[in-house]
Amino acid sequence: SQTIHQWPATLVQPVGSPLSLECTVEGTSNPNLYWYRQAAGRGLQLLFYSVGIGQISSEVPQNLSASRPQDRQFILSSKKLLLSDSGFYLCACTHGGTRSTDTQYFGPGTRLTVL
Amino acid sequence: QKEVEQNSGPLSVPEGAIASLNCTYSDRGSQSFFWYRQYSGKSPELIMSIYSNGDKEDGRFTAQLNKASQYVSLLIRDSQPSDSATYLCAVYGGATNKLIFGTGTLLAVQP
């Protein structure tokens, strides 16, 4: 089975600073990868998804971007953080070669606080 | 209308009772349905998936799907205090082509 790693686990950043969150996956090849954000008291919001290296789809226009430089690596970035970027960021994956309708598994998450 | 709706709770049940969690969805073309459990401060973990009408049982958990009525439910038998968590319903929408989450139901099992 797959294992998803995310780091850092927690992060406190000032407004206007850059951001880089990393997600790596073990135990599967060619997974679909996803970035979600969960704001306090709200549901999971899909931010980006990727079906392969260099292939990124953005779901919500915002000051965030994503990249997939390697098959099992997914990076979430920002040049300048906003207060509204605070939240719990979750990386998820499906097993490699599966349909996009199949089960998504989540990493441990990164809790970001922007001050 | 929200795409996936859940009662936010809290749903309080005594230890040993059956907890019933419900979820409705708006997209009739939805294909896959999932229940996740999320403890406070942690990431969601998959409990069950269901794809066809009817019941699917796994241990103390039973998922029920009724596509005609557009609802999916989760029953937890012999509820334990360790079941206390937020339960997220997720639906893969046929029209949106992505997994849509409800905002979750907070379950509190009282010892």
C-alpha cells in the first residue's frame, strides 16, 4: 500500500512571505496527486490535481501554484502568502493506473498559519 | 444547494448504541461514494467506499447507498468512545469530474 509524506507538519509564516510545501508518495507508481485545503470549520477544497509529471490542473484561481517535478513528488507554492491562505493543507493520491473515480488516500497534512 | 450535504451535528450517542450518519448529494451522475473519518487535528482516513445501491458491511461499519433518492449513509454498530470524530462524506461527481466533500458530521460517543 502507498505511504504519503508531507512536510513540514506545521508552519507559521508572515503575510507576504513565500511558501513551499512538499508531498512525496511511496509504494505506488504513476499516482494521481491532489492538493486540498481545509479551512477552520469548513470542508475540503480541491486546489490542484496532477495525473502525471508536469501535468497540473488548477481548480481555484488564487495566489498558489503547484508543480510535479517527479512521478511521486508534488509541491505547493506561493510567492506571497495572504492571511486567507491559513489552513490545513492535505496531499492525497490514488493508486497508480487507477481511474480518477477511485479512492483517494490522504497524507498527514501541513497546518499553515499566516500572521 | 450544496453538492454534498451533511448535518454538522454534533450527533451524540451512548456507548454501545448504533450511530447513523447521513449524506445527500445533488449530482445524479455520481459514481463513487466514500466515508472518511477525521480525528481532531488529523487528516481524513478512509472507512468505506460504495459504488452500487444497497448495503456494504465491514466490521462494525455499514454503508448504505440509494441512488434514486440520492443519499448515502453510514451506520456504526456498538459505538465506542474511540469512534468520536468528524465523519466526511465524499462523492465523485459525474458532472464535476472530481471528488466533492461534505463539511462533515461530528460524532460524540458518550461512555
